Amino acid sequence: MSLLTVICPCYNEEESVELFYREVIKNEAFFQGKGVDMEILFVDDGSKDATLLEIKKLRKDDERVRYVSFSRNFGKEAAMYAGLEKSRGDYVVIMDVDLQDPPALLPEMFSYVEQGYDSVATRRVSRKGEPPVRSFFARLFYRLMKKISRTEIMDGARDYRMMTRQMAEAILSMGEYNRFTKGIYGWVGFQTKWLEYENVERAKGETKWNFWKLLLYSVEGITAFSTAPLSIASVVGVLFCLIAFVMIIFIIVRKLLFGDPVSGWPSLVCIILMTSGVQFFCTGILGQYLAKTYLEVKRRPIYIAKEEV
Ligand code: UDP
Ligand code: MG
């Protein structure tokens, strides 16, 4: 028998845990038929509610349930990393606990792994039920990433993905502190089959992401998988030098022909404001990369586990 580990990061999800378990375990007959055992590995990301209690309840009746519990909230990225690290399966699949990643897709995903794909990934083709502003910025982010990063990052890609042990190990070998899994998946490569589905709304509870958190997460993605913003300063610098050069010629010629060297106070102020703005912006970008580098060189652990079964 081989083993499939279902990794499920949870943060304050007391209402969803049991429901998720029941839905996932429905696939057991299928996997048994294929000679595959299932285990469900919950990663409790420092929940403040009864999530861990709910998980322990499941564990009491079912040996296939395992869990890791963090000492505090480390974020979903850390939870996924811990899940991969603690998983023992020959195949692993990462799923959200809120049933937005339909468990009914598992058999289809597995059939592609059987055919020889290293991973089967999913993407949402619609963003139905999501605030329009959020969708707009999400789209913008993916379009930008496509331009500035060489790593392939799919629009609408979910973290819902089944993969072989080999690919899981490859992801684990990327021990960076600032994690952006969607990029890491692309970076490690391997042959990936994409499945598409319509957006499903959350079964219970509410989303843990607000606009601000998503914005910071997108900065994470950009700094982790592109260095293009760092070259903005050089490009703008060269551009401004060219403009300045043309203007110097223009002013000298005008002085020689018409006199009048001191006009244009307002335009001077505008130019100073504009250039200093661009300078601050570029310093800010440098600061972002420096901050990420600073956190990275500290080599802090990605998570700290408090309890584990
Ligand atoms: N999650 C987590 N740690 C966090 C935030 C979220 O482990 O700090 C888990 C959460 O419990 C859920 C999954 O990540 O299983 C996706 O979160 P959510 O449904 O809130 O995100 P959305 O689907 O709205 O993007
Ligand atoms: Mg969700």
C-alpha cells in the first residue's frame, strides 16, 4: 500500500474542521481501490478558538488523523511548509479547510498522478462571490508578475495541489523564510497538469485575508520572484539625464537667441518635487529588498511547533 497525506492548514476554523474531515474521508473507498491509504494532517496555525480541540476529537476516533500545532499564528505559508515536512505520504495534497478546494476533485487529480504527472494543480476560472476590487487587484498582480518574473505564476492558481513525494521534497529544499508558495511551485518545475473549476464559496466561518494582508502578500511575491523593481531606479535615472540634457541645450539656445535666463520658477519646483518623489520611491523599493534580505539572513525557523501527533 502507498500513502496519501492530505495537508490541511487551519486558523480559527472550529466550525469547519469536522465538516472537512467528513467530506475528505468520503474519497477513501476510491483510494483503497487504488491501493492507497489516506492520512489527514491538520496544521493548527496557532488558532485562538477550539480548532485544536476539534482536531483532537477527530484523532481520538480515527488513527488516520494527525496534527501539528504551532506556538502562535505563523501564517498559511508556514503551515503548508510544516505540513509538507511532517507528511509521510508517497503523495501529498494541500487543501483549505473551508471546502473551497472541492474534495470531490481528488480522484481526478490522482488519476493524472497515476498517468505520470508530478503534480496536479488547480485554478479558479471565475472569481464569483469575491469583492470586485479584490478581483481587480488580483488580476493586476498576476499580469504584473507575468511581465517581471521569469517564474511561471498562474492567474487564479490555488494552493490546492496534489504532488509526488519527489516534488514535495524539492519544495522543502527551498527553506526560505519569506515564502510565496505559488512562485515556489513554478520555480521547482516538474510536469504539472492544470485542472480548472468555478469558484466555490466558503462553507463556514470567514476569510482570514483582508485587502491589506493581500497587498503585503503581493509584495512578498514580487520581491521573492523578481528583481525587476530594483532596476527602475537605473532606468528612470538614465531617462531623467536624457531629458535634462535636451533641456540644457534648449535653454542655452534660447538664451543666445532671446536673452531671459530666469523664467520658470513654477516648473522648477515641479521638477524638484517629481525627481525627489522618484528618488524616495526607488529608495523605498531598495528598502523592501533590504528588509527581506535582513529577515532571510537571520535564518529564523519558519514555524515553531508546540504539539504534534
Ligand atoms: N490559514 C492559516 N493561517 C492563516 C490564515 C489562513 O492556516 O494565518 C488557513 C485557513 O484556515 C484556511 C486556508 O488557510 O484553511 C485559506 O484561508 P482562507 O479561506 O481564509 O483564505 P481565502 O480562501 O479567502 O483566500
Ligand atoms: Mg477560503
